[in-house]
Amino acid sequence: MKDPHQQEAQNLLRRYEEGTCSEEELVLLEQWYNNLNLSKSELSEKEMIADLVDLLNRLNQISNRTSYFPFKKLISAAALLFCVCVIGFVWKNQLKKQEIEKSKLLAESINPGSSQAILTLEDGKEYVLDKKESEIINYGDRITYRNGKAIYQNEKVQLVTLRTPKAGQYQTTLPDGTKVWLNAASSISYPTRFEDHIRKISVKGEVYLEVIKNPEKPFIVLLPNQRIEVLGTKFNISSYENEDIVATTLVEGSLRITENKTKKQVLLKPGEQALVANDSKIAVKRIAAEDYTQWKDGIYLINNETLDQFGKKIERWYHVEVEMGDFKAIRLSAIMRRNIQLSEILSAITMKTHVKFIIKGRRIVAIK
């Protein structure tokens, strides 16, 4: 819907072009010039400049035709103000274009995440893992890279934590053969050997697991607000601290989810997702599981997500700060590779939604 002032302004310009503008309407010009929001005007730059030239010509014609013209000074001032506004509008637009172009260059320098992780032992000792590798394997008495190079060796059972920073990802094979993929800003804590009657781990952030079946040793995943029991299955957990909902997506097998406070339980079937909110409510819905698991294979499958939701993924994977502002609720569907530069991600969003971006350092701001 057009702003009333814009509609009124365009009507007045039309009457100027027809030569039918009354003296009473001339008084309204000053109010229009002072209130017109040029940044939202539907007139293009060329149209505004053409209207300005025509307006100045009309003012001269009207002043020559009118027997008395008490508004002449007011109209001249208004026309001058309009000229200044047009020049200012063009100048601001030019600066905006330059800032967007500069932002594109900055975005091209921001690379996607890569293999990065830190392994922390129970005694606090840390190992910054080799970025050229992508996975560690736990054998019970030792931990190595996939190529066999040793990282740590000790017969004593310890609780270890593998964590990824922002813009990092890594894989690990647990002592029982269970495979785990860690997304950016995520962690998993587990013993170097499962000696109890259960296999128990805890996770934060986003992880994908392919659990080895062992009916005699149930697999338990602990999260701050829930407990997940597994026999043998493939599933994804998204449990970031800055998000209000923990989402568990089942690909294969079965899961029993217990909410910690209420002890309410749900049993998930393949193709279902459990959403546990901060208020302890649990909701289950049918989903396309691949939408939530393709990240481990280097793909973003965006299916009707809000820009706010996708913005959080961009923050974690590119280690930037994203401000979607008034565009948070705009929805996006797209398929994007995770190994592309930030500039390509932002260009794809712009192409789909017409939302543009300005970059200041590592801060991304959405604009129209």
C-alpha cells in the first residue's frame, strides 16, 4: 500500500503536468516536500529528476499566469528543497551502491569452515587437532587420526571432550564403533572405553550419529533438558545454547526421548523430529530427514527456513555476526554447498529474497 504522502505527491505532480494545480494546492507542496520519504518513493531517479525539471517550468508558467501570487517565494523554496532532496537521494543511493560493492569484496575474503577441533582430556590437557585431518578414532587405550598417527595413548579410562569452534567441523569414531559428525561450535564428551552396562555420552551444538547396535549395552545421549535412549540408529541432534528448541531428527531405527523435568517421553519413528522447548513441551512432527542431515555431507538443504534461522547457521559456519533486522521472518528455500565463500551464500540469498547485505569487518547487516 502506498504511503498517503507519496500518493498525494504523485497526484500533485500529475496536476502540474496537466496545468490544473490550484493556488490552494500549492500550499500543500511545502508539506509534501517536508514529509516525502524519498527512500521509499516509487519514482525512479530519472523520473524524479524529470519531474523536477517539469516542476520548475510549471512554477514559472503558473507565476506568469496568476494575477496575484503570494505563494511565489514559498513555491520557489519548496522547489529548491525538492532539488536538494533529489540530489541527496541520488548521492545516498550512490554511496549505498558503493558500500554494497565494497561488502561483496569483503565477503569474498571470508572463507567457509574447515576441519578444526580440540580434544580435551579429563585432566585438562588439550590437543589442537591437525587441520589436514578430518577424523579421530578411539580404540579404548589410544586415540589416533584415521591415518594411524597417534594423538594420545593410556590404559586408564578417561572422559574426553571433542569440540569444534565456530567455522570448524570434525568426525570421530567412538570406542564401540559409533560414528559421530560434529558441526560448527559443537562438542561431544565420552569415555575412552565403555566399561559400564550402558554407553553414555553428552553433546552440545549439532551432531549426527550412526550408533552401533548392542542390545546388551544401550546407548544414552545426555543433553541439558533431555535424555535420548538408542539401540542402534542414525539421527541428528541440534542443541545450541542460543536457540530455544532442541531438535532431534531420526533417520533410521528408533529413539526414546525423555524430557528431564516432566519425565514425559516420546518414541520417534524414522522421518520424525522431536522438538523440545525450554518450557519442557515436546512436539513431534513428520519431516524430510535429509533436510536436517545433509550438512555432514557438505550441503545446506534450506526448506522454507526463516532468514533468522539460516542466519544462525551462517554465523557458526563462517564465524561472523549476522543481523537480519526487519527481514528475520522472510522464508528461504535453496540448496547450497557448504564449501563456498560467504559472498556466494549472500548472493544466493539476495537472488531469492531481494534482501541485500552490507559487511563491516565480520558483521553482516541485511538491508533492502
